[in-house]
Amino acid sequence: MSDPVGTKGVTVDESAVEPESAAEPDADADADADADADMTVRDAVSAPDADGRPRRTTRRFPLFTRDTARPEGGGRAAPGDAPAPARQWPILTVLAAVGLGLLLTALDVFRAGTILIGAALIAGAVMRWILPSVGMLAVRSRFTDMVTYGVLGVVIVLLALMAQPNPVLVIPFLDDTLHFTVR
């Protein structure tokens, strides 16, 4: 076994390569030997192909990802010559509203702060639905992002409205369910 230069730990099994026949010396054998010396192997290899070069036979993904697909709508939200904050205004808007909601919650305005956090997520879902490019707000497919942001936003707003003391929204069967499970 030999480890060609540049393989980063991948070895090529020389027994799997058909040896040059000693009975047929020709000038092409020297050229092939020079070409094999310059060869670098980057993926897992197996038996050589018809030309004697190792071929990739695994269906596994490569060890290092060279490129990934951008999510649908994940392009810049502003022209490329605009500064970075202007290109990412949708995610910055959502994060600023969530930050303000957390600040309000920390300042003991719990209900308004959590409603603002939920509203920010709902606004993120609406932006993901309406805008063609939302920058880093696009994480998964458009549908998955909208459902995730929307459901989390609605749940946070509903929980904020039902929080004690003095809930704004009272749902009787939830109160009965809570008392049934606790007792």
C-alpha cells in the first residue's frame, strides 16, 4: 500500500490496480507512470477504471462539503453594494423586536414583552411569505419557515395572553385540564 502525495490519509490499494505487463515494455508505460505520480486522490477509492486511475465507488457524501444550496428566498434583501445591515434588514428587524420584548420582560412588563416577542415571530413569518428575498431570515424552505415562525409566534402570544395574574384570555377547558392533571 502506498499513500500518494495529497491524499490526506486516503490510501490506494496497489493490488487492485492491474500491473504493467513486463513482457510488453513500451514508451506509453513511462508516460502512464509519470501521470500516476501526479495523481491526487480526494475521495474514497476502489478498483481503477479502464485507464488505470482510481475511481470513486462510494455513494457516501464527501468528507468536506464544498458548496450548499441557498434556501429559497435566501438571497440578499437589498442590492449587493449596500452595507451588510441593509442587506439583512428582515432578520435585523425581527431580532430588534425580540430584543426589545426581552428588555420589556426584564423590566417587569411581562405581558407586553412576550406579546412583542410573539408578534416579532409572526412578522418574520409574514415577511418570509411576502418578500422574495429575506436574507438570513430564510433558513429552510419558505413553507417550513413560515409555519415555524408563525406557530411559535402564535403560541407565545396566546401564552402571554393567558399568563397569570389577571389573564386577558381565559380558556375554560385548559383550566380544567390543568386542575385534572395536578390533582
